[in-house]
Amino acid sequence: MIERAHAHGIRVYGATITPDGGSDFYHPDAQSEADRKAVNDWIRAPGHFDAVLDFDQVVRDPQQPDRMLPAWDSGDHLHPGPAGYRAIGNSVPLSLFSR
């Protein structure tokens, strides 16, 4: 999809997957966390996207990287709350949307 978009002159931005550890709705285990990390590593790797929006880095707890910072967590440990979404939104460089 990235190659097809690029062939048509469309810029493609990748966004990392945010942490979901501790969620009661989605029960992540060690394998799903390893998969999330692998996907995020691929997204961050040069050569795929025109820019990377690292939402994982924005909301994760540095002490528990498989979880969101409590200040950004909605309480379900899966979705950011209003402050978390604000932090994610503020992390997006508006220059990506100007030509």
C-alpha cells in the first residue's frame, strides 16, 4: 500500500501502536506485547513511511513501557483519555499537512 501510494505521489505517515498492558477488554500477553513492539520497530524503521507519528512514545509509561502513563490513560488501559488524546494531537507536527 505504501508503494502504491508513493507511485501516485501520496505521502504516507505511519503511527505506532500505543500500549495496552493492564486492559480488561483486551487481554494482552507477552506474545502480543512482543508483536506490538515488532510492529512499532518496523514502523519506526527508515525506508517505509514519509514520517512516523510515534504515539507509543508519547503515551507510554517509561517505567512500564507496556502501559500508558496514568495521566494519559482513560482508565481502561487501552484508550487514552482526553489528556492523552491532547498529548497525541499536540505531538503531530502540523508541517506534515502543508506542501
